[in-house]
Amino acid sequence: MSFLLPEDIVVWMSGIIFGLGLVTFLIGIIILLSKTLMNKDIKQITAHTATLARKGITDGVSGLVGNASSLMEVLHQMVKTSAGVGLFLISIGVVMMAGGYFLIQSIF
């Protein structure tokens, strides 16, 4: 029966931490890239919403203008939130990869 030595456990832990950090980093990159690809669609929706708001102003429909402006605000918040989540995941991934690296360096 073989037992794991403390060094083996640290090697496994550092490898797992580094791997999870790499996955987290890549997910953050994917979120940021999808935000830039999604940005074209959001610009198109915003342009149509602005046209809708102008039409509501000329036709005298105040509820339409209020809903269009709230839609534009929600779209703006959505873009800011996805960028923040992506940057947060990237920074956490870098910290985890650095932690895994320094943990393995403490053994060797």
C-alpha cells in the first residue's frame, strides 16, 4: 500500500490550483471577447431604440419614450457588468496561477 508524501500532496494541490486558475483566466477572456462581439448587436438595438424614442416624441407618446430610455440604460449597464465580470475572472485566474506556481516553487 502506498501513501502520499506531503510533497506529493503539495504538488497535486499546486497543479490543481494552477489548472483552475488557467480555466478561470480563459473564461474571463471568453467573456471579454463575447462582450466585444455582442457590442455590435447592442449598438444596433440602441440605434433602433433611439429611433423609437424620437418617433415617440414626435407622436406625443410619453410612455414609449420612457420605456425606450430605460431600455438604453439597461443595455448600458449590461455592457459594464459583463466587462467587470470578465476582468474579475481574469484577475482571479492570474492570482490562482501565481499561487500554484509559487506553491510548487516552495518545494523545489
